[in-house]
Amino acid sequence: MKKVKITVIRKVNYADLSARYENPMEHTCDMQEGQIFISVDNQKPEDMCESAWQSMMPFVMTLAHGGGNFYNGWMKNPHSAMISCNDGFRPVSFLIETIEKV
């Protein structure tokens, strides 16, 4: 099984949508652009947001088992995927890529 590197590429905050639709929150996403996580044996990395993990888990699993080429050539690197978490107010984009065999 392969290790999979998960890199936080971009964080966006739609303050206008939050102000209009969301109840005030004391704590939001802690991820930082450039932050890197490593999934070993297709497991959720420590400190990875559970909601973000649920969004990317099928892609990580496929890459960890040697698969790729999602959606018939979507990514330039067939052993990678660009996935965003499902937070509509503060989406985070992740680059997920195979890095090595274990």
C-alpha cells in the first residue's frame, strides 16, 4: 500500500455567506495553507478534520491501493486529486498525491 500526501493548498472564507446564513461560531477551521498530512495504510492522519477526511477518503483509498486517473484524465498527474472539504462557508482545497510505496 502507498503513502498518500495531503497538502492544504487554499483556504477561502465567504464572510458574506456566513453573515447571512450561519450562526456565530467561536471556533472554525485550524488548517493552514501549506500544511501537510501523510496518510499511512489509508488511515486518517492525526489532526485531520473529520469532515475534510470524509470528503477525500475515497480518493485517498484509491491512491493508497495504486489506483488513480480519476474521471478519465482530470488531473495532470494521474496519481493525484484536488479535493475540497464540504464547508460551504470556509472551503479548504487539498492536493492529494501518492508519494511512495510502504
